[in-house]
Amino acid sequence: PSTNSVVNIYDGLIVTSIVTINIPQTEDDKKKDQQRVTFSGEDDGVDTAIFLKNIVLSQDSRDKTGKRVFEGIEVGIEEVKRMINLQTAAGKGKPLFCVHGFNTEPEEMFKDTVTGSYYQAKHRFETRSNQDGTKFGYYPVPVIWPNSGDYKEDTEACKKIGAGLRALLNGTESMVRKSLLCHSMGNKVLCEAAATVNGIEAKFENIFMVAADIDYDIFHKGPTTTTRMDQSTKKLMAKNIFNMLKKGDNDKPIGKIYVLHSKSDNMLRLSGLVVNSQARLGLLGVKQRKTGFFRYADDDELVVDEYRNYIDNKDCRDFPMEDNFLFKNHSYQFENWAIDFYEEKYV
């Protein structure tokens, strides 16, 4: 697209496993030594991590599925690190890779007018990390994975998408200090990425699982076999996600897995019924024992001993939620109080 037919929508960084197509370089591109690419929200995934900056929306073009087409400039890993450090007062920022959930259209999530968008999240993180006296600070890097907008289709596609996420996350391993945030179905994609013998090689200081649309007992000693997943697969996923925590000199994790959940999350109430009649982690939290029909009680002993001290719950039901259309109580991952919590756990 010509420069006259694009709209600047996101001036931060993103990383994606979506197929990108190189745009022929202009003389200006050659002078700046930059490669522009196009992509859309439903392209098949690839097996590498592609960092992009200066995302723009092509106003008058769509791909074969009708999705809007975007442009971005490819960024090398050293430039990624430089950009992240420049956004913090101390000049030593760390990326917080943010894996989105179901039905997340890039066009919507990059808008400054959409509550909970990446645009708003970036501004809110920057407001905190640029304050004097703050500890360095997180820099949010949206992780864009291909999704159709159909819940059933995307649920079924998670295995394939998970393979792409595994390759993408492994492609960030040269960034020694980093954390990970997964929202809603993004946690399902993470689980599928971890469902291999070797798991995910990349290590993260903290892992935030927000409103997770996965079975509530995945970290339990004896998770339930369901119509969609057997016990051994759940145990493998849990082990490999736990092993993604970066360890210190004492061979112990330096951070934790934080499960942000809300028993008022009506989207996850519905999801549990639709998927496999199993309650969701983002609804109950990690340390709940079933005592009856839709009845649960706290029980720390359920969690695998090795994990117990490194997985914490954060009950979010009493916090205010801006993005609460139809009382979903679900898309709170970038609320101000949630960002305060992430920064509080910065290590």
C-alpha cells in the first residue's frame, strides 16, 4: 500500500508467528536499511519469531479471508533490546511477552480508543516504568498468533498454533531477562506449546496466567482425565510450564507462576461447559478441590509439591473492571491494578 493509504496504529514492538510478506524496498528503505512486511490476522503460523515495529493498518486492502492487512518493519534482536531499554527510566527494561486470547483482532487491539488494547497497555506500563525511583520496569510486547474468531475452530487449532508459539518463545532466548503473560485462550496455546517431551527451552522470570481458559487442575498431583485430555498430558504440560521459570544460582526459580482468577468470570463459566464440563483455572485458581456439584474448597496439598511454593493465586473478583460489557469479568489483563500487580512482582 502507498503511504497515503495507511494509518499508524501502534508505535511499539510486537512479535508474531504469523506469515509475513516482504514489501519491495524503496530507496528510503534501503537508506534506512529496513525491511517492511505485510501480514493479516488469520495467516497460517510459521516456525520462527518475527519482531516488528511501527505497525500501520492498510485502509483499503484485505486478504483472501477479508481480514485487514497490516504493515510493519522487521526488527533485529539487538534493536529490540535497545528499544525496550529506552522506554524505562533506568534504561534497563525487560520485555513482558503478552500472549492474547480468543477472538483478538489486531485491528481492535491496537486502537487507542479500545479499553484494554495494547495501545493503552503500552501507555500504562510506560507511565510506571518512567517514574523516578522505579525498578527498571516491564515493556509489553504483544505476541500475535493467527486466530479465526471462531471459538471452536481456534480451540481445535491450538495444537498447531502451540507449535508456532513454542518456536516463537524459543526465538527470544537470547533475551536473558524477560517475563510472560498469557490471557484466556492464550494459556491453552501455551499448554499446547509445552505438550512435548522437551517442552519450551526459553526461560522466564515470572509467568502470569490471567483468566486462563484451561482446566483448573493442571498443576494438581492427580489431574482429571477428560474427553479432551488425559492425565499424563496435563502432567507433562504442567511440568514443562513450571520448568520455564528461570532459576538462580541456588537452582531455585527466581520468580513464580501467578494465576490471576475470578469466580465472577462469566466467560469462563460458559467455556467450562462448552469445552469439557471442567471448571477453568481462571475461574477457580490453582488450589481448589471439588467437594460437590459446582462446589470447591481451598486445598494447598492438591498442588504438586515441587510447584507449590512457586505458584500463587491472585483473586481478582473484587477489583474494578473497565472492559466489562455484559458483565463478562474476563478481559482485565491490562487494568491499572493488574499492571500494578505485575510491576510489584518484577524481579
